[in-house]
Amino acid sequence: MDQADVDALGSEAIWRIGTSRVIVLPSLLVVTMLIATETAEKQHATDQIKEYQKRADVLLVPIVTSSHWVLLALESESPAVLPKDRKAMQKPMDVDLIDPVPLEPGGKVGCGQCRYTDSGCTACEKNKHIDQEARRLEMRHALFPLEMAPVERDANAGWLVRYYDSLRSPSMSCRASAAYFLKCLGMEPVVPHPNNSLSQKDGFSCGFWVRHYIEEEARRYSREGMWTQRFTLGARVYDWLNQIRARFCTEMSDDEKRCAGEHDFKQ
């Protein structure tokens, strides 16, 4: 899987789940910082990555070395959103709406469109309107994280490091790249043992595994726990490719359908 595919799948996961403080770094930016030979180019990439880091509660770093993808996850010990507040959208919004009034004494609040529903619509129910506006803002920030304000962190707070490698025998070159990435950010270059327990059974699905780990990190941040989605590769690859094709109004090829159907890894 090439860099553009990994970036597209990772961005789609964060956008769909709506966790804007979980930021996936653009893979080209990561590669530039790791392999750039010119000091100015490397420094520019490092500065850009630090701007993403300032806005992230969890920074996800896809790393590719020798055609193999791994994922490095950095979680701030001083997050912008506390764990207890992550399940629901709780961004305060200043929305000037008229308070809903019951249509009849003892009746339900609502307009003619939502009179017989359990809750009001966005036109007359203030809380629902605020939730929708906050959700749209969160989804935009998921795609454009640098539009968010940097997080004011505790000066003594550090970062927890998690590492994912889908190979049965983890790649030493990828591990070295991950350690070098930490060093470039001024962190201790110590990469922990891979956090995942399952491994790929072929020589090409590492990018899809990284996409899976990105989604699991986002769901973990939202307090859904780890392994919320069963990793059945065939079904999930088919679904991911369909989502990408739908955006470009193209159909999946017969080879892609066959590839997705032949690889069914069960948890």
C-alpha cells in the first residue's frame, strides 16, 4: 500500500469517528523527517510535526521502512479533553435560538415537523442543534487539525508511547526508524514491545493493519476500549475500498474483489 492510500484510510477513520484530538500525521511528512539529507528540509518537517503534536491528545505516526508499515502512537499525559468527557460532544457553542414552547398544555415540545417524535428537530430543539454544530466542527477539525488551537499542557507532562507491528517477527529497521522519530522530537528513543497480539499472514497487508490500529486508537480514545472491531481482513478491505471508490465514483476491479475475498483473517 502506498503513502496516499494509508493517509486516505487513516483520515477517513478519524473523520468518521469524530475524534479531532487524535491526529494522524501525513506519512510524507514523517518520511521527509526520517530520510531528508538537507538540514533545512529535515528541520522544516520536524517543525511541522511539532505543530501537529501541540494540538494532539494522541499523535499517530505511520512509518514505512523497506516497504513495511508500522504505527507509532504517542499519548499526552496532559490531554486537552479529559477521559470522562470524551464520550459525548461537549464543546460549548453560542447559538441564539428561541426556547421551544409546548404546542398545547401538557403536550410535547416541537414544531409541526417533529410534534409526534420523541425529541425535537434541529429547528426547535436547542440542544440538538448545538450537538449537530459541534459534530460538524469536530469532523472538520478531524480533517484539518492545524485549524485547532494548540493545547496548553503541563510543562512536566510527558508522552506515553505505544508501538504496533503486524509482522510475526517485528521489523528491526522499522523499530529503528520509530526510535529515530522519537529522538527527532526530543524524546527518549525507546520503542516498547509491539502492543498488538495478532500478526499478518501474508507479505502485503501491513498497510491495512496500520489502518486498523489507527481506528482502534481512535476508538480507545473515545473510551470504547481496544479491539472494538473484529479484524476480518477480507470484509474490512472490501468495505474500505468501497468507501474510497464511492468518493471517486469508480467501481472496484475484479482483482480487488478477489483479493478482498481470499484473505479472511479472524481474531
